[in-house]
Amino acid sequence: MLECQAEAFALPKDQHYLNCAYMAPIPRRVERAGIEAIARKRAPAAVTPDDFFRDGEALRSEFADLIHAEDPARVAIIPAASYGLATAARNLPVSRGQRIVTLREQFPSNVYTWTRLAADKGALVTHVEPIAGPDRGRRWNERILEAIDRNTAVVALPHVHWADGTLFDLEAIGRRARDVGAALVIDGTQSVGALPFDVQRIQPDAVICAGYKWLLGPYSIGLAWFGNRFDNGVPLEENWISRRDSHDFAGLVRYRDEYGPGAARYDVGERSNFILVPMLLEALRLLNGWGPEAIQAYCRTISQAIIPAATELGFEVEEAAWRGDHLFGLRLPRGMDPAQLKQAFDARNISVSVRGDAIRISPNVYNATRDAEALVEGLVSHARALA
Ligand SMILES: Cc1ncc(COP(=O)(O)O)c(C=O)c1O
């Protein structure tokens, strides 16, 4: 069992930060890696050609380990989830009249990409809706399976819904997508790192992650894994380092038609980013050391210190089987104003997000039960003040 890792982070001691789904605090080690990386730019003569490659390759390996992918060469370095999703959209065949399956209120980067593609190709986007009431999570999953048919070109989903943590059974969805020949594109930004993800079991076609949330990295760098549907695809941009033999700096103008191996063709320009790459690398080493299973189990101890008390106060939460423990929503009792509740939390130094008529709580390994207790006290006192 993982213990509280607050000492690995430098969060202010008086703050109850239950908002990793908004942005992760970077661990101390990651901060140090960033500062050392900035200092190296004082004297560029020490930056060797090998430095353009080494940390990036290590980063691919760590990410492959994290998602149980066999071949690190299938990992690409991206600047944002939208970039990885646009890469996927550019390379998937979609014909007039076909459908792209997404969810209601899915995160916009994983919606606009597909509405643009649909408009360009004369295809249609389905936003599968949940049905409020009992069994909401299970029934939403069922409706997704029903929406995937022979006319589906792409299924573009997260592992958990970004606003309320509803969990999607990606193994079942992956089987259904394969049965009908649809591509499965996963936005893992709100899950990979804190929720186990296994490429071999789910068999997606692409997995896209921004790095600044559950990967505990800095902003503006992320990672993507591309399956063999993408082996001969066209990248969004043509940069020198993605081409074969780019490590031969003296020979760069012997222009090459071939790309480097695997998904390197989909790397963003200046993928060697000498500050962000070592930071994200350090973060992934930490995560792989802890393990997503242990992180999810740790988050369960925090969610369990919140959910029973919250439901007693009339808040509604998704059933355990259909939500994450690292990210879940508390739907407010009728008459309670989310903005007012947020204000009450702010006054107690409790950081959560308001999404629609719910508050989103997203703990991680730096939280302790005292953070859960502070949140419950905040809920109780707010509910009493309204009574
Ligand atoms: C599910 C999900 N995907 C992606 C992102 C970030 O997208 P991008 O990297 O395109 O800014 C977020 C940010 O909140 C998110 O919640």
C-alpha cells in the first residue's frame, strides 16, 4: 500500500488541493529537473547532438511501460492533447455519411477535432447521452456500445469523463469497435497515470495524453501512442528530426523521404525540448515507481473518506463500479448553488472545480485524509448554513 507522498511535492501546507484534474502540482524532483535544464542553456557548447535524442527516447520507454505497450517506438512526443487528436483525425479514413462516436459534454479538444473532420468529409458526430437516475454509469456504457455499428468510422472517448469521473469500459468498447472495423481513439489525459491503462487489453488505435495533469508533468508537453493503423501516416508538420538519420547533423541536407522508426514522424517540432522533456521524464519515472494501481488504490482511501459523508448530506455520486477514485463528481442537492459552495471552499483553502451542477473532486498521492476531512467539514457547514 502506497503511503501519502506529500513530501515529494511542495504544495503549501495550509492548502487542501483536491484538483489534480485541473492541473497537477509538479513533484520536487520534476521542479529540480526543470531548473537544472534551464541552467544548462547558459552554456550551449555543452549540448551535444546526443542530447537531442537521449531523454526523448527514455521518455518514450517510460510512457510505454506506464500503458503496458510493447514498443516504445510507437510513442510520439506532442505539445497538447489537441495535437495528438488532430494527428489521429488526419490519418483515419472517414467517408461521407459515416459516424464518429463521442460523448455528451466530452472535453472540447476531443470534440472540435471530430466536428471539423466530419464537416470536411460529410460525416456525422454522435454525442452519446447518459440517462439520469439509477444505474446511470452502466446504462451510459450500454448506450455507447449500441451507438457503435457498421457505419461507425471512429470512436473517440476518454477512460473517465473529465467533469464527473464516469468510468467507461474500454475493453468492451474496444471489442465492439474492432467487431465493426471502427478506429478507437482514447484521450487519456484525465486518467493515464492515476488509473491503470493497458494497451494490450484495450487494443486501442491511439492513446493521447496531455502531460500536466495525471502524468505530473509541466504544461505544453504530452505523449501519444499510435497503433499500426498509423504506421504509414502523414504527420501534421514536417520537421527535420523526425526524418531518418537525423542524428547525423553534418548530413541533414542530404534530404530523406523516409521518417524515423515508429511514431517518431508524429513528434512535434523541437521535440527535444530541453526543459520540458527532462521534467516529464522525471515525472514518469516517479509514476512508474509508484504504479497506477497503487495510485488508484491510494485515491480510494481519500474518496472513501468523502463519499459516504457526502451522500448522507444529499449529494449524489456515481456508483463505485462506474467512476474513478481519482476523479469523481458530487452532484449537488436540489437548491444548492455550486458557485456558493465553491466560495465556501475557497474560504477554507479547499481547491476543487465546479463543472455544471456538480463539484469535481480529484485527489492524488499528495493528499492526506486531513484534506478529505476538511472537505467534508466544508460540506457539512455549508449544508447547515443553508438549512
Ligand atoms: C479530457 C481532457 N483532455 C484534454 C485536456 C487538455 O487538452 P489540450 O491539451 O488540447 O489543451 C483536458 C483539460 O482539461 C481534458 O480534461
